[in-house]
Amino acid sequence: MTSKLLPRAVVALTVLGAVAGGAAYGARELLRHQAAQARRAIGKPLGEVAPAADRHYKKKYGAPVDLLVLGDSIAAGLGAERPEHTLGGRLARGIAKGAGRSVRLRTAAVVGSESSMLAAQLASLPRAYRPDVAVIVVGGNDVTHRVPVADSVRHLGEAVEALQERGAHVVVGTCPDLGALRPVPQPLRTLGSRASRQLADAQRTEALRRGARVVSLAHVVGPFFITNPDEMFSLDRFHPSAHGYKRTAKAMLPSVLAALDVVEDVPYGHHAPVVGGSG
């Protein structure tokens, strides 16, 4: 390149860099505005406390199964109007019916939790508590708070290992597809969908590596939320309704029953570890 052409090339690159930088800044500002818009649209009409569903289900069946549920607002059951309609309540009743055993439900999930908060949920349990099966659903808040995927899955893996040390079989429901959230405008919704699916894939890989069973929620229940949002979402159009939890629990139940050795075959979207672990 000649000395005359070099300054022109430098000027051109500088201009292109400025344009690209301006476009990136504009995109960031658009997404920030859309995120604020979505938060205002969703609000908190449900509050931050889910119905208290912990109790001994179908006690007359005997031979109790101790079921532990950890994770975020979906795991806690925010959006359900009655305790028995929460994810834990639905799973407890499904296990009782499928296994013919009573179920003692304990919910350690906390509304608003990220994967990093699973350790605190575990720490809140009595040291002598030994669940037969533990269900984890977490990840949505990691995506909305832009937590690095590597950090999210590391915390998930540590929680799976800690539960196994307590003797529990573990079933992980991966991050739902945030593309189903209609109050979130485009292009933010598409970016959220992509990020949630990336996290879900990483969660599946890590959980299976740790020996947990995995249910890909975006595959087994996501289509219902996309095609029937009025029925599947609660008042805030963000958390599941009673019907949404019914569908989610029904979708997860085969892997929970398989972890308890009640069934062997599981449908599409369910994944079992190749060797060892919980299942």
C-alpha cells in the first residue's frame, strides 16, 4: 500500500468503526429501553410469594417419597392460585398416583432466584434431610440478568452434586424458552429466546455429566405456552397459570418416576445420564 493510500485507508476504517460503534450503542439503548418496557408491562401483580404447598400428600398410601423442589419462581409455583396447583403440588400428586406411595413435599425454591442462589436454598435444609428425589427448575433469571452461561451451569452442577451427596436422585428442568413471553417486544424477545436456549443446552450437558436426569422444558412444554398463551400464562403473562403448571408437571413427571425406578421408558425431550448418577 502506498503512502498516499495509507491515510485514506485509515480514515475509511475510522469512519466504519465509528458507524459500527454507533450502531452497537443504538442497539444497546434499544434493548435497554425494551427491557424497561417489558418490566413495566409485566409488573408484579402476583407479588413475590408463591402458595405454600408443602405437606404430606396422599398420606394413606404409606411408604412416603420425600420430594424436594429447588429453583426460581416456576419451581416455587408463583402464578398458581392454590397450593396443590403449584409445580411441587402437581408433581407430588402425580408421583403418588404413579408410584402408589404418599409424598412429603418440601419446597426450598425462592421467587427471583438465579442459579447462584441454589447453594443458599440447599443450606436452608436441615442437615439430616435426605430427599428421595429432587427437582430443579432454574435459569430464567440468569438470562434476564445476563449471568454468564459458564457461571450458571457451574452453580447448577454444584447443586446437583450436593443433592447426590444427600442421597437424592436429581431431575433438572432446563431453562424455558423466553421467546414465549408476548409482553417482551422484538427484537428483545428473539434475543431472549436464543439466550435461554443456549443456557438450556449448557444445563442439559452439565446435568447429564453430573449424573442427573434432564427434561428439556422448551421442547416438552414450550409449544403449549407459545400456541396457547392465554391459557398457559397467569395474570402477569410471565409466570405459568394453574393450567400451565399442570402441563409442566405432567411433562416432567416421566423423568421423576424414572428416577424413582417406577418406569423405565421416557418420552422425547427427556434425557438420562449414560452411566452412574441419579437415575
